[in-house]
Amino acid sequence: MVALILTLLGALRSGLHSRPDLALQTLPFASSWPTYGARSSRPRLHTIDRAFWLVLSETRRLIRQMAEANVGWGAPRIHGELLKLGSAR
């Protein structure tokens, strides 16, 4: 119960600070963000990842060609035609 009252009083007290005081309090934390982001490196792409993005880009190109050639078709019709391509035997 005492901890709850102290937390509430602390919240009220922080609301009474002026804007420059709050800026000075958060300054040490703000300066540490750029160094935090610099520590993490980009994930490396493997061959399978590159193949996935290649197939995805060819599929995207096919969908755009279908949409441009058949202006009246909407997304459901294009989806149906793509499903037909996958089940063709």
C-alpha cells in the first residue's frame, strides 16, 4: 500500500516539472540510442533467401501484367487465375 502511494506521489511530482527540467532528465538516455542501434548488424541473406525474393519478384511482375492486360479484373479474379496456374496438369 505504501509503495502504491509513493508511486502515485512520484507521478504527480513528475507532472510538476518544467519542460527544460524534463529534457535534462532524459538527455542521458537520448544520447545512448544511436550507439545502441550501431551495435546490431544486418542479418545476412543466404542463397535460399535470395531465391525466395527472386521468385516473389517474378510473381509480382506476372500479377502486374495480368492486371494491365485485363483492366476489368479485380483481385479475386486474378487470384483465381493464379490458382489455375498452380493446379494445371
